[in-house]
Amino acid sequence: MNNPFNLSYEEIEEKAKSIRKNIIQMNSHAGAGHTGADLSESDILATLYFKILKFDPSNLKNTERDRFFLSKGHGAGGYYCTLAEAGIIDKSLLKEYLKKNSPLPGHPVRQKTPGVEFNTGALGHGFPVSVGSALAAKKTDREYTTYVLLGDGELEEGSNWEAAMSAAHFKLDNLIAIVDRNTLQLADRTEKIMALEPLADKFKAFGFHVIEADGNNPQEIDSAISTSMKIKNKPHIIIANTIKGKGVSFIEDQPAWHHKIPVGDEIISAIKELE
């Protein structure tokens, strides 16, 4: 099984732009969402879905598919726009985001949205489940790879470190965790609320293969994943250095945009920047 798209880096960048424009329009239409976090992760998601992940869009339950878990479940908006861009869900559904009984709720729910592997939203749960997924592949001699996207603020949850300990113990080299390291969380800088640094050294101490990359650059993301896949007997962590709100200048690196939604002329300005 292969990635059904295998796009060039330039094409992935265009997909990421389209995802970002849909995020702005979707969140504005819904009147809610996590705009900064959605924009931050867009390049990572675009690279995964249009270059890396092995899956069959016509058979999303194929047992040999790669698994992807969005542990930072509040980034559901960016995730839905990526699924729509990949044709896994219809783009018309984006207008239903956050409505009552919507197939696109505020956090991913596998019973509602095609392509979602696991319900996430309570932070610190996606990483442990991804460890279980990778371990299951080892136990059943399957060759799929498990990917999980973590928020950096999310790493304050202790369950992540239990998961890290387990992943190293079981030598899960089929697990690739990516940290969306935008240095911001709900109210302020991660380093002010609960310092994470030296983050790379912490994961190395747990027994991980660690690599840092520009998380807003598809080529660097792809290279980091390719390099990681060559390292055996260790789980992998990619610290993807990103800009929260990437792509829209007045949203970038601003804590208030964790929850804030573009309105009026802000929508026009944001879309214009993304053209």
C-alpha cells in the first residue's frame, strides 16, 4: 500500500494554503474553533496526507493502512479541512462544523467522521493510544506505521510520559510522534506556564530517536520522517517547530488567537494573504 497522492513539495504547499483558507472560512461560519492551532498544524497534516500516509481512500478500514491519531484534538478544524482536501469527507460538510449533531464536532469522533481513528479531545490520550496501535502492529506482524500529532502544551499531561516510557520499552520503531512545537498554549507561552525545555533531551532520556525540523516546511517534515524510518529499535519523536496561526500575519504567534475567530474585514484580509 502507498500514499494515494504522493504530491511534490510545491503541490503540498498549495494544499496547505487551501486547507488554511478553508479553516478561516469554516471557523468564521461556525463562530467558534481553534484558529491558531488549526493553522499551526496545516503543513504537517498536508505532508502526512498527501505524501506520507499509506491508505486507500476507497477503503479506510483496510487493516494494512497507516494509522494517524490527532492527539491535540482541539486542532479538529485543521484536521477536517485536511480530510476534505483529501476527498475523505465532502467539502460541503465543512459548513456543518460545530452544528448540533454535526458529523464534524468540536473534537474528532470516529463514530461521526470518516477517517478518524480515535476520539480525542481530552489531552494526553492520543499518544498512549498510538503506542497501543504501534504495539499491536508488532504483536500481529503487521507493517503499518502509526503517526501521532501532539500539541506542545499537551505535553504537560503526565500520561504522555508514561506512554513515552512504554514506547521505548517495547522498542516501537514503527511509531512516529510529531510535536507541534509552536511554543503557545491556551493562555500564554508554554515556557511560562510549565516549561518543557530541554524537550529534545527529555525524549532522548526516555529512549527516543529525536529529530527537529521546521514544521511549516513540507520538505523538512518529509525528510525528518524518512530519516526516522531508518532508525531501528527506537520510537521516534519529531519536534516540529511551527508558528501558531501560520499563514496569516495578524494571527501568527498571538496567544489570543487560540480561540479567537476572524470576523468582518479580518476574514477578507486573511484569505487575501493566503491567495
